[in-house]
Amino acid sequence: MNARWKLIVAVALLVLSGGGVATYKTLKLGVPFWKGEQVHDWQIEARVSFLATGRSVKARLSLPAAAVEQMSGQESGSLGYHYNIERN
């Protein structure tokens, strides 16, 4: 295989892998592909400080209705702290 074909194969592999990554990011991760395209997504971050007296502590935070319906990307900040979503 001469140098020209090696270059063509290398460029084709790079183009295909770049297209695959772009497709994955657009379809699976929801990253907009075109300029000006917007994705409406909620990111909620809260910092709660309290002094515990040795008993259980309950905190109530409100979520927008769209975030409750979507229920994606649920994460917990620290081990031992849990949350659940109650629907009204």
C-alpha cells in the first residue's frame, strides 16, 4: 500500500469516527448539533446548611413540573444522603 492510500484510509477513519462521536453526542447526550439550536433542560443545584440535633432531618425543595416528568440525570451529592420525588 503506497503512501497515498494510507493517507486516504487515515482520513476516512478520522471522518467516520468524528461523525460517530457527533451522532452519539446529538442522539444520546442531547447536545445540539446546529448553531442556534436550543435544548430546554433543567439543572438544579442546592446547598442546604443545617445544625443537626441528633434526630432525623427532613428538607423539602421544590422542582419544576418539567423536571419531575423527565426524571433524567438523577444524582446524589453525598453518600448517606438520599432524595426522592413526590408527585402532588
